[in-house]
Amino acid sequence: MRPRRVRGSLRRIVTGATVIVAAVAVIVTALAAFPLLNTVDEASARSALVTQVDRLVAATPEGRDAAIASASLLSDPDALIAVVGTDGSVRGPAADIVNGRVAQQVAAGTEASITVRRDHASFAVEARPLPGGGGVAAAQDLSRVKALGADVLGRIALALAMGFLAAVAAAVLLSRWLSRPLAGLARAARRIAGGDRTVELDDSRIDEVSDVEAALRSIGAALAHSEARQREFLLSVSHELRTPLTAIRGYSSALRDGLIPPEGVREVGETLDAEATRLATFTDDLLTLARLEADDFPIRLSSIPIAPLLSQTVAAWQGAAQSAGVEVRQDGAAASGVLVTTDPQRLRQVLDGLIENALRVSPSGTRIVLRADHGTEGTAVFEVADTGPGLTPDDAARAFERGFLRERYLDVRRVGSGLGLSIAARLTDRLGGRISARPGAEGGTVFRIEIGTDPS
């Protein structure tokens, strides 16, 4: 059974929790203090009686008689005293309270400390024997002691009530102080969710709140950057789709209106086919990129040898490379016996994308080299190196950002859809590998892929 979740505002929860804690503290204090106070009151009364009895024992017979008559030796005028004779007789105001058992104990030379009930009242009795025989006793009505204790209890209850009210007031102030920055964070989060990227947050003195503020600032900055990139990408996509569509629409209208002479139909058909192919390629790239962002993108891992994969990849691109006047070759033999744990179809897709990208920018007479070997920390390394115009170190560091190189070199060299390298990076990440780019030692660009090897 799942525990019930507490719902409500932080202010209400903090106030309620503090009030409950304060109430529990008051109740526990009262439960502990009140019985203890009663015990302390009775013990204090007996201590006072002992003091008075000791004074009577130390007094002369005349002094004891005077005390019986006027209570001159007693510090508590409410105390009652009695004198026990050597024959067991009892005289004095407390004679009715000091019963025969107490008198016998004192006459026998034994102290007595008991509670006696008389006429529905309880009396604390303290008795001491006298050196020459007999003894003295003092009694105190415990109802008077309890009356004094009740007054003290009332004062304690008042103090507890005032403490409880102070705790409630402190709880209200504390809850307001704690909830104010969180309420501000909630408003800021709603504004960010609503599209406002200009939200400013004050620095809080509470560490946890300050951490949340920093996180919200990071989220806002990341969303602003992402949205800016998305707008740029959408503009690029719009332009990339509009160009072939404009050509297709223009030539189709010309064919419909009979504006294309018969000898020009073949050329127009080739143009329409090329533009349709370009449009299909761009659409396929968009769909692939969208699928890569899905959680259910299929990856089927298996252990495969490196050598056949390289040979097949190089052979597949010979036709396109020869048509472009570019040499595509494998650099030496692949690492003998090395197995790589990956999805062979997806890895081949990454290699094909890198070779296609290199082939597009490589002028006639250059070469593209595909190589593979052992890496470090149990990895296999694949590299696709071209001798084309290359990239600067800064551009190589951002080569896999969607549309970056296309925008950067649109008016400088042949560019693709701007999605190919981004797709290669996402595929490599899905395969559990790493991809990077760097300028080549002899010009061009080197793309490097690291994939985990099979430990067997």
C-alpha cells in the first residue's frame, strides 16, 4: 500500500507541521510537569515539616509548650504540632492527627514519616523522638499544599500557552519566509514554460533554492539556444524544400502550357528527376533524424569482424567515386581477428554517411581513405579521411551540429542537407560509441569513430 501523499501549499504544510510539533511539545511538557510538580510539592512540604520538627526537638520543654500555644518556633503557621509524652499521651493541635501508632513509634525512640487521613483530608506527618523520652510531631494539610501547587500549575499552563502561541506566530512567519522564494520560482517556471526567455531570478540566500534558480537559468538559456537553432533549422529546411519544389513546379507548368520544345523535354525530365531525388534525399534525412530521437529506435547488437565490413563498404562506393574522379580505398589490412560489438547495419550507415559527405566535397583527383584498427580501452577505431578542402579546428569541433556546416559553407563549396553528420553522430551515440572530426595532417578532414570491441 502506497503511503498517502501530503498535498497543499508549502506555507500551509510548514505552518501545520510547526503547530503540530509545538502542540506535541506542550502536551508532553504538561504531562511530565504536572505529576512531577505534585510530587515535588509534597516532598517540599515534608522537608519543611522535618525542619520544624527538628527545631521543636532542639527546644526546651518551655519552648515546646510556647510553640504549642503560639507556634512561635514554626516557619509555617499552617503546620500543626503535637507533643508525645513518655506515657504515650498526645497533646497539642495535632493530637487528633497523630494516631496511636505514631505515638507508639516515637515513644519507642523511632522516627515516623507517614500520611494520615482524617475527616476526608490527608495530612503529612513527621515525628521525632526526644532524648529524654516521648517525642514531638508536626502535621500539614496536603490540600493546602495542592492549592498552592494548583496556582503554580496555572502559571505553568499560562506559560505553555504563551509559548504555543509564540510558536504558531513563528511558524506563520517562517512559512512565509520559506515559501516566498519558491512561489517566485514557480511563477518564473510558468513564464519559462509559456515561452518567456527573459525571466530574471533574484539570488536566494537559501542554498537549495539558489540551486533551483541556477537550474532554471540553465534551462531558460538552453531553451533559448535550442529554439534559436530550431528557427534557423526550419528556415534552412524551408529553403531546402522550396528550391526543388520551385524548379519542379516551374518545369511542370511549362510542360503543361507547351512551352518546352520537343528537343528540350529530355533535359527538363533529367532536371525534374534530379530535383525530385534531391527532395527525396532531404525528406529521408529528416525522417531518419526524427526516428533517431525516438526511444524505440531499433538497435540489434552482434559481434562482427572488422575486415569484411570495410571491404564491403569500399566496394559499394567504387562506382560513385569513379564517376566523380575520386579514389576510395582501404588503407592496409584491418586489424586481424578484431571483433566489434555493434549493429552492423547502423555502423555501415554511419560509414556510408561519412563517405558520402567526403565524396561531395572532394574534387576530382583526390582520394578518400577508410581505415580501422585497435583503439584504447577495448575499442575499435574507424577513420574516414579525405583530401578535400578540409575544416578549421573550430569548424571541426562543431561539425556534428545540425545544419552548422551547411550554413557555414553554403556559398563556398557544395553542401548537402546539413543533416548527414548530425545523423552520423546520433547513430554513433545510439551504438554506444564516440565520433569526432579533426583537420587532416595532409589537408582534408578525418572523421573518427570509436566502438567497443568484443572481449571474447
